[in-house]
Amino acid sequence: MEITLINRTNQNIEQYAPFFRQIARSAEKVLKLKNNYEISVTFVRSASIHKINREYRGIDRPTDVISFAIRDDLEDDNPEEELDLGDIFINIDYAKKQAKEYQHSYKREIGFLFTHGLLHCLGYDHMKPEDEKVMFPLQDKILDPIIARR
């Protein structure tokens, strides 16, 4: 999976490139993905994600992560073709707050938000309890072997 990082903060985000590649490889293995997908990840602050959330989702507040999936159907006739999954926006302000709240590392929280966004871009959701029962265990199965919860 090709991952493009975009930085709209003053943080050093390049350090997360190998970490995200590791998570992507885990997701490919767990989900048995065969195509050469690509995804972009943009690091933003609360004010930026608030604006995105308001403009595109009609929700007038900041959030931790927003995903914009490009594809609804992951089946493709040409498995060799690179397929753009979409865009993930990670709010570093919320990541810091949530890492403290959940009592795990900032890196774990960034990894969780990336995994969560990636699953959304792959078509998973958690709007209904039955969808949660599928998506949430997948997050753990993908991320837990890579970085400890505590």
C-alpha cells in the first residue's frame, strides 16, 4: 500500500511513515487485500478538522479523524492497478487528548486513528451495532500486534 503523508501542522509527521506502512501491511494480511491500494493521510489541528467536519458532514464540531472513501466497491478487474482508497484526516490535538484519556501512548493513538480511517476507506463502518462488532475487533487485530495498548 502506498501512503502519502501531508502535514498541515508544525509536528514532525515523517516519523509515522514506517509505522503506517507496518499497519498497512498488517491490514493487508488480516483483510487478505490483494490490490495495490494507495491512501493519503493529512495531519491537521482541531480548527481545520472542525471546518472539514462542518463543510462536508454537516457536523459543527471538531473530531479525531475523518475519512473520505473514494471507492464503495473494492472489487476491480485489474488487480495490478493502483487503486486510490481516499483520504484520512487525523487531528493531532484530539490524538494527544485521547492518548491521555485512554492511558496509552500518543503513537498508539495516532496508529489507532490511522487504522480506524483506513478501515472506513476500505468500506467498514460502525453506524449499527452489528457493524461495530465487525469493525472494532478488526482494528484490534490489525494494530495490537504492532503497538501495545498501554
